[in-house]
Amino acid sequence: MSRIGKKPIALAAKVKARVEGDHIHIESPKGKLSYQISKGITITVEDSKIVIKRSDDSRTQRAQHGLIRALAANAVKGLDEGFKKELEIEGIGYKAQVQGRIVTFNLGYTNQIDFPMPEGIDIKVEKQTKILVTGYDKQKVGQVAADIKTLRIPDVYKGKGIKYAGEILRKKVGKTGA
């Protein structure tokens, strides 16, 4: 039996879950998330816990069992506590600022870049070089952080650009003069 799949998921006080047909719906005051349940996987909500079981021990059933459990656990955690990703901007003159639901980046290009915040995601900028992406959907938070990072990938020679907080960049040695 899957070690991950057999663990029940404890629901927080604010989070509610229900199963309708082949979907599980998890909601709280922060928002709503729903996932499709694969064939052969059964989900029951009992005593403020979500229990996930599979019909047989085939390879695909074992994989789906762990996947559905991980998705449901991330949804419960996200709707209760939330997820966050921190980014840092390095480079002279590189900065970001929030104006309503739009983040404006100055990253050394001739024009500034306007990045609209997706639904369910909040972006905060501290000291113009620290970016905090928060939200209740783990996948969406990670994707938005990755999209922001691709606006200016760190340079391999000087390290200028947007990187994750704590990320260690390996710099290349520049050319030597003759």
C-alpha cells in the first residue's frame, strides 16, 4: 500500500470538503479548489478527515492513489495556511512596484514590463527588490513565480536578474585579456 496514499488528511476548522461524482471540492473562506478523481480511487469525508482508497494494486492505481492524496493535502494546506514563494531582484536600477493588480518591473530593458496578477494570487514588493508571491493554490503560486523569474533570468557572468530567495547561482569566469 502507498505510504503517502494511506495517510488520512486532517481538515482544518475553516476548510470543508465534499465529493460529488468524480470530483472532490475543497473550500474555505480563502477560495475553492476541485480535482477530478481517477477511476478506481474512492474518497470519503468522515470525522473531519479525508480518506482515500484504491480498488487494486496495479501500477497506475498506486500512482494515482498517491497523486490524488498529495493534491488533496496541498489543497487543504493551501486553503488553511497558504503557500508562498520569495524572489529577489539583483542588478543596478532593477526594481519592481505594485500598482493595484499590476506589478511593474524595470529590468534593464528600454520599456518597463507590466505583469498582471492572476486570480487568487497576491504579489507584494518589499524594498523594490524583494518579491513575495502568495496564494492558496500551490501549482499556481509556483507557476507565477516561475513566470516572473523568466522576465529576466540571472546572467551567468554578473548574476543580474530575478532569482528565487536562497538560490545559489554559479557564475562563469569571464574572458581573460592577452
